[in-house]
Amino acid sequence: MRLAIGLGVLACLLTGCGGDKPQDSATTAPVVSEATGATQASALAALTEEYFERLLQLNPVLATDIGDVRYNDRYPNTVGTQWLADSLALEQEYLGRLMSINADQLDDQSRLTYEIFKYGREIEIAGYTFRSELLPINQFSSDPLFFGQMGSGKSIQPFATVKDYDDFLKRMDGFAKWADQAIVNMKAGVDSGFVQPKVVIEKILPQLASFVVEDTKQSVFYGPVSAMPADFSAKDRERLTSAYTKAIREVTIPAYKRLHEYMQKEYLPHARPQVGMSSLPQGTSWYAYLAQRYTTTKLTPEQIHELGLKEIARIRAEMERVKEQTGFKGDLKAFIAYLRADPQFYYKNPDDVVTGYTELKAKVTEALPKLFDIAPKADFEVRAVEAFRERSASAGSYQTGTPDGKRPGIFYANTYDLPSRPKYIMEAIFLHEALPGHHMQLALQYEMPNLPRFRRFGGDTAYVEGWGLYAESLGRELGLYQDPYQYFGALTAEAWRAARLVVDTGMHAKGWTREQAMDYMRENTAIGEADIVAEVERYIAMPGQALAYKIGQLKIRELRNRAEQKLGGRYSIRSFHRQVLQDGSMPLAVLEDKVNRWLAVEK
């Protein structure tokens, strides 16, 4: 759904979709003079740079996320009428101006920029048809949760200088205005039938309540005060401590309290019992749009559903084969029940989960040169998910660092409910979220100074998450999945993503209930119960986003197979991976044309 740039998972944002598949510029572009091409390329570079600068002004949290501190004192009212109008006007203005540039006169790299920019602006504009601002909060990815992370001092907001502290004080005021606007919007949503499912609100309420504390020193927002740098003067320490105590007590906690009280007392009684988007006004067309947006394809929900069923059947056949290798006597359902119940497959101490992932980091890092001849300079940390969001968070996730490396990336491991966090799925999760998945791809993209900034700091969900899932498939080539249980875990992870195609479309296009979706996940995957609940409720809260993973992975695997067949003995896996990664994220159709051009030259 349309969200403020930088306030959620990066891969969900700045996505592109729709439009006709770009032509292969290697074979169709006319011959033009170098001077004309350079002029057009220069005009395009200036246009996209100007666009991104104005985007940062509208989305100051995105600026903070990429290490640009100019707007660190601003918090945008991204659900307000003026912000929405300004954002739509920005997209329309720059799409219109793009039309004055002749794409046929561009070199290959500039042509990529043109295609990616056009894709993005068109899909953003199409999204304003739908009233996502009337559904401003969910339990998985929304401003109240992310603002808590920012204010903790352990996320993207810097707390190193006195100015940093003063900046966030102003952001507290901005968040309070956002919260009040969200309440106004939800009231309008109640009046017009745009309301969240009841199950979503039931999960949001305890999250909001966790921020409402009596003692300000127990607030997550007091963390930066407790960790104030030692070199601050006594005067600054006293002033900031007093200012933060007052702001937390009088601004931030009351904002969360107002949200909680409204949603509990007034909104919850109006929340809808149905979980699918088809029960909303415009719901059917809205979901079809989201499916295209997140997959960057023209696939319909029905086509995606059928593809998911086929993928589940294929993966289950491989799971049956692996089950036989273990010597287990019984059917696949019994084997999955055995894996869920046997204590040998689970940690007892949350710290052991973090340690296990840290050990994987060292092992995979050593093996990467087998498959890659490029790697990011930036490092990342392994951390446990914060307590205030662990119940709804996924098993693992990744947050990007800053381009200058001052703030490292973070791989978050969920240590909540350990009996639902099997060891045998950890390798696949790490490959997806960290190496060679999200950390490698996103850190490399951040470290590409020659890319236009909208490409360097943007991301198409199908590409980003497709790469993450494709990275999981590289386990054996990297020396992982050495025992059948770990390989079964990898298959479980892949089945989990294939099941998303079935479950997400099932709920939002076919009228499935939450219980039907959970039953399907239990029947066709081996993930734990806590993950099943969190995942299904995530699909309810974020319709369409979960479709991107499998669709993107299938396209990257298709392109790899094509390269292997066309190049034969000259094929190099490291060269293929470089082609996919070296220009950053892009819509799948653009990626396919790019790889086809490379194959035409290599052949």
C-alpha cells in the first residue's frame, strides 16, 4: 500500500510496475550521434537528480535513512491532505517532464535509468486512485512502530551530537501531528467503509499500549538520554534530559495513548470481520493493482494463485524425496509434525539464536568468492528483534546501513517463542536476509555512486525480495544444507514463499478466511505455529507484498537457466551474478531486457 518513503521495509518502497514491456534497446535503438545522446543523457540525469532532491524534502525520514542529515528535525504528515497532494503533484510533474527526453537516443545505462524512472512514476501515480491513507496503521509496518525504533537510539536516527538530540525533539512534535491525522483519517474510514480487519487491530493494540508507560525513564524514547555521549557539557546534559523527559511525558506518550484509546474504544467495534481486500470499497481493483505493483508484472491474482499451486506441488515432491533420505517412517504430514515437536531442532536460550546466526555469517562470508566476484564494503550486525515488536515480526529481517558505513546494516533475528523457531530453517533465513541476500544486494547498491540517487536508494520489491529468495537456493553451492534436515528447511522456506502466492491471493481475491489461510500453511509448510500466525496476519495487513518473493525468484532463476543454455562452456556463475547485481534494483521486465542484451553480446 502507498506508504511514506523510508518508513517501512525498503524493498516495499519506490516500487515500479505496469506499462508495456520495454523494447530491447540493443536491437531496436536507432543510431544517433554521440553529441545528441550525451545531451539527452545529461538532461535525464539532471531530471532524476532534481526529482530525488524534492522527494527527500517531502520524505525527510528517507533522507535520514540514507545518511543525509539535512532534514533530521522533520517528521512528515504522510497521511495528511497537503502531503498527499504534493506527492502526487511531484510524480505527475516528473513523468510529464520525462516525456521530453528521447529514450532512443540514450546509451544503455541511461536507458536503464529512463525505463526504471518511468516505471516508478507511473505506478506511484496509479496508486493514488486508492485511499490507503484511510488505513494508516498495521501491526507489521507502520509509523508508530518505526518511530519507536527511531527513538530508541538503535536505529536510523543518529544521537551523536547535541544537534542530533535537538532534531529528534522536533520530530516528536511531528509524530504527534501524524498520530492525530491518522485518527482523523480512521474516523473518515469508518464513515466510508475503509476499515482494517479486526484481527489487525487486535494485534496493534498491545503494540501501542507498550509505549504508554507511567515512568518516562522506562520509555523506549528515554534510551538516548540514558546513553547520552560523555563529551556533552553538563549544561547540555541537564537541558536535554529535562527536555526529553517533558517531551516524552507530554507529547510522545500522549500521542500513543490517543491512538490506543481511539482504536480500542471507537475503531475496533467497526473493524471488519473479513480479512480480504475484496470486502473493501474498490477492493478487487485495489488488490489487482497491488499484485502488479509488488511483482512488477501484469500477472493477475488468479494467475498468481495457480502458479503458487504448481510451485507447491513441485516443492512437495522434493520434500518427499528428502524425507525418504532421513529414513523417517511415515507420510510427509507426520514428518513435519515430528520436526515441529522434537526438541533437538530448537534452541532453549534466545542468545543461542543470535550466536548461531553470527557463526553462519563467518561461514558464508568465507564461501562467497566461489559464486561472486563483487562484494560490498559495508558490514552488518546480528541483533535480536526488539521486545515491543517481536510478537508480530517475521523470523528474520534486514535493515540497511548508511552509504558511508558509519551505521552498519542490521540482521534482526526473532528470538520470541523459541519452540516455533526451528534450527533447520536458519541457514535459509540467513542466506535470504544477509549474505548473499539483502545485505549483499542492498549494500552493493548503496555503494554505487555512479547510479542516480533514486536508483541507488530505491528498490523494486520483486527484484529485492526475488534476489533474497534466489539467494536461499545457493545454499549447497556455498557449502550449506549439508544434512537432509537443513536442506528440508530450505525447501520449507521455499514452500513458505510459494504458499504465499496461494494464501495471499486466496484471502484477498477469493474470500478465504484467516483460518483457511493458516490451515493451508500448516498443511504445506513446516514453519512453526508462531511464524504461521505472524505470516498470515502480515499478508492480511500488507496485501500483495508477499507475492513479490516467488515471482522475483522465478524470473532470476529463469534468466540464469537461459544464460547457462546460451553460453554453454563460456558461462560463468560469477559473471551472471555480476550482471544481476551491478546495476541495482529494477523492474523484472527491465532486468530481463538487460540480461538479454548481455547474452547477445557474450554470444
